[in-house]
Amino acid sequence: MNNSAKRVKLLKRLAIINCLLFLSAIFINFSTNQFLYHPELHWIFIYSKSVFMFLLILTEICSVIITTMLFVASKTHWKKNLSWLLLSAFPIILLGSFLLFILVIIGLQ
């Protein structure tokens, strides 16, 4: 394997790890809402929101970096790696569509 193929393989692995981190951040956000109304366990809710925001920002930044590097590394064969490009951009696409949905809902009111 040449250096470029190794780099693309590493970027594909990082894209999968990044998507798993993004999905785990969403899971943390939704699974800890039950602690909001328990006075003794409210601290879990507070810290989980901090972890969620940290993971969300981290995965979005990493997603931009990984997608850009994967596109540059496979510039001549980007159509061949389109599924990997979409997978690496999954956090950006999902967050962007969610924010667009929220803006449409707010705009309709």
C-alpha cells in the first residue's frame, strides 16, 4: 500500500469513530433527561449536558477536518469514495438539517 492509500484508510476509520462519538453524544443527551426532575440526581443532568456539548462541538470540528482531508486525499477518485465522504459528513448533515428544521418551525409561528 502506498502512503495515500494508508491515509485514506485511516481517515475512513476516523470517520466511523467520529460518527459513533456523535451518536453517543445524542444518546447521552436523550438518556439523561430523566434526571432533570430528581433533586438528588440533578447533578447528573447538568454534567451530562456539558459532556454532550463538548462531544457535539468536538465531533462537528472533527467531521469538517476528516471530510476535507478525505476529499483532498481522494480528489481524483472522489466518486468512488462518495459513501465515505457522506459518512464523514454525517454529523454536519444531521445537525444542519436539525437546525434548519428548528428555523422552519420557529418561522411558522
